[in-house]
Amino acid sequence: LSRACSPAAVGLGALAAAALDWAAGRALAALRRLADMETNELEKVVASIYKTRESAAAQALLMEKLAHSSREQEMEENGLVILEARYGNKVWKCYDPFWYKKKPDSKTLVEEENIDVTVQLQFFVKNSELLLPAGQSKSLLLGFYDAARHAREYGRASAAAGAAAPPGSFLFSGDEDAPPPPRLFVRYRYKGTAYELEAGDYQGVRLPSLDASALGGPTLN
């Protein structure tokens, strides 16, 4: 009994409790910093994407009339008709084909990870051919923007805040998974046959393409 209640034992217990309190306080402070960084960074990114989206939407609206004329002409000549195209992440998922005609809210900006670019690509078609340059992000094309940029920027902010947390704490992480770069998905018709193609963000695109997958009928090979 005397050993259990000795001053040394009591002192060690108090020291251990103080150490735990200090560690918990440091972790809580790091958690608050993480929350503040994430909130501030997300707000900045959303505001930036909103401006970029507005610019791309205005361009797409201006491209719409000429894209329609191009589509009509290519259909008459059995040439290159863009049936469906999306740019961003999760390109197999369609959010809103007419996004450029609507004002988004913050929820839409955060949740939608790609944009429909059918009009934009048809606008670029000339003489039954489409050429997109290699070596630059497709987000720089007229009527394009990277809808999934918020996920990459937000992820980097979270990783930075987590790295600032004490090593060994539940906030510390050195291997945050970065979202993939945007991609372009295109489904088009050429000479009566439908094709599909996916391309990386910096990859050049030339349609019709020998790399496209035919959905029925003859191939281009």
C-alpha cells in the first residue's frame, strides 16, 4: 500500500497524465488547423473554378451555332459527327449536357467531375477531321475547363495540413492519394460507323483515329 501511494509513483502518474494532455492538445490544435486550411482552400478553389467555368460556358454558348452548322454539314456528307464527348474525371458518367447554359451552385461545382464538350469538339471539326494539339492541357481549349480541379487542389491542401500534424498522430499522413488527371472521352460517327476513344490530358487527338474502338460495322484499319 505504501509503495502504491509513494510520492514517486504519484509524480510519475501526474507526469504521464500531463504528457497525454499535451499530446491530445497538440493533436486537437492540428485538427483545427487542418479544418481551417481545408475550408479556406476549398472556398478559394470553388471561387476560382466558378470564374473559369463562367468563361468556358460563355465560349461554349458562342460556339453552339457554328457547331450545329458543322454537325448538319457533316451529317449530309456522312463525315465526322461528334455524338458525345466529356472532359474531366469519371468520363463514363454524364452530369449535364447543357451545363454551359446554367448558373451553378457551390454544390454542383464540387460534385460534378466532368463537363460535356460535344458542342466544343463539333465546333473544332473541319472537313471531316478533328485535331487537338499535344503537349498542353485540354482545359486550355475554348469552351473547356477542368471540373475536377477542386478535388486535386483540395486534396493537396488536406495533405499539407496533415503533414503539419505531429508525426505518429492520427492526422499525420505522407501518402495522400491524388485524384487522377482529367481525360477526354469521345464517341463519334464517321462514314456510318460509331467509334469511341479516350485520350489523356496532354495527349494529341486526331479524328477519325486508327486507335478508336468501333462500336459496330467496319473498322478504320
